[in-house]
Amino acid sequence: MLLRDLATRLECRLEGDDTLDITGIAGIEEAGPGQLTFFANPRLKALLAASRASAIILGDDPPPVPPPAQAALLRSRNPYYTFARALEIFHPAVRPAPGIHPTAIVDPTAVLGPDVHVGPYAVIDAEAQIGARAIIHAHVTIGARARIGDDCLFHTRVAIREGVILGHRIVVQNGAVIGADGFGFAKGPDGHHYKIPQVGTVIIEDDVEIGANTTIDRASIGATRVRSGTKIDNLVQIAHSVLVGHDVLLAAQVGIAGSSVIEDQAMLGGQVGITGHVTVGKGAALAAQSGVTGNVRPGSFLSGYPAIDNLAWRKASVVFERLPEMRKQLLRLEERLASIVKALNLED
């Protein structure tokens, strides 16, 4: 593709030879002649200076080092986003042909929209509704009365349980389970744990992506809900009756206990743990492995366990490794003080 055509499609300002033929796209360290790359992280300035790419996506501001002389530049207000769009151009998604594989089992009462693909050994249960152009890969199971919107993509071995409601353009990666029973038990008079029926559902709104082996549990009553635009990484656990807001980011191994609320645009790093019945405010950020035991103010940035202000945690973490030596120093000071008090006959 000619660079000038690519610049037009990506809505970038072009600096350099617009007749360059761009044949592919690669990271800044691997890109070579004929390839496009991008630069957005100032810490990688050495890689920018040494890049052999024919064209580089850059921000509008001057880079920290001069780009290589041979490279044309595509100026973008958001280089990372532009790079993502370029990847779509050079690596368009491969869509399987519509139709139902002979080994798939589709209940006669299920309703499938036009141009749906159902892969080998998939199972679609009674009264399920599947929207137009959905792609259901091998071994996916969709439970009775589940409702799936248009243009959804389910990778192999996804399980959508009975009565779950999914919106449009949802992507679910391999092995995720949507709508399993919430973890609810009541202790009976004999001390045994009695299962609380989980009769609610899960509602996933439009444009949500759910990572591999993630689990989102149904509510005991009502609904567990994930609002539109949220992106969920692999191995995340969302418990019953949780509300996850719009455009939230949940990194791998996040665990959210029951009835908690994660408000819009919050960002939770890997292995963050959220206790039950708390609210994480709008736009809050939680560093990896933070443990949240109480409500989090909107816009705050917390770290550690229990999670505290990130700056305070960073200061405290510097002291942690010195605590054993500081304890020894304190004991020595106490001994010296005791000897001085004794020598001066100042004891009570």
C-alpha cells in the first residue's frame, strides 16, 4: 500500500516520501524496510533512533531524539490508537462462512439471526436467541433462553449459561464462563452450608470484551451487570450482583467480591482484590495487587494492601525492607535509655 493512501486512511499528516510502498507493520525494534512502526514511549528513544522502518507513526510533539533519516513520518495525536487501526488494515479479521456445522446441536426452538456461524460441537439450547452475524466457534455452549445480540464473537469452549443476556459486538475469549452460580451459602441449624438458589442473571452491555477463562457469576436475585465499553482481561472473577460501569479496565486475575460497584472508567491492575459491598469511584486507579477493603474515592490512585494513596504507599514501601534493622536500633536505644535512667536514679 502506498504510504499516502495509508496516511489518508489513518487520518495522519504525512512528512516524507508519499510514494513509499508499505508491505507490513511491526514493532519498532523488529521493523525493517517496507514496514510501518510506531513510537509512543519516550523510554524507547534509543530504539527510535536505530529503527530501520520505512515509516513511523509519531505524535505531534517533537520526539526525544531525531527519527532516522530514511523514515517517513505519520503524525498522529494518538500514535498507539493509530497503530491499532493500522494493524486492522494489514491484518483484517478472517470471518468464517455462515452456516451450522453438522456436528453442532441447535435446539429447534432456538432462533438464529442471518449469517450466523456455528462451529463444530457447539450446543445452542432451547429458546436461545442469537443475533445477526454472530460467530460461535467449536465447543461453545449457549444455555436455554440466553439472548445474544448482533455481531458477537465467542471463541472455543465459551459457556453462556441459561437466561444470560448479552448485547451487541461482544467478544468472549476461550474458556470464559458467563452466568455460573454465584457463591452463596447460608449456615443451617446443623452447621452445614445450605446453598442459596442463584436465580438471577448476568447482563453484558454492548462492546464489551471478556478475556480467556474469566468468570462472571449470576446474581442470586436481580442481575450481575457489566456496562458498555468495558474490557476484561484473562482469569478475572466477577462475583454475583456486582455492577461494573462503562469503559472500565480490569487486568488479569482481578477478583471482585459480591455486590460491589466499580464505577465508570475505573482501572484495576493485575491481581487487585475487591471485598464485597464496596464502591470504587469513577476514574479511580488501583495498582497491581492492591487490596480494597473499603470505598474508593472517585479519581484516586491507590496501591498496596490495605490499599492506600499511591504516593503514601511508595514512601512506606521504601521503609519496609529497613524495618528489621530499625527494630534492632530501637531496642538498642531502649537499652541505652534504661541504663541512663538507672545511672541517674530517675526510676519511678
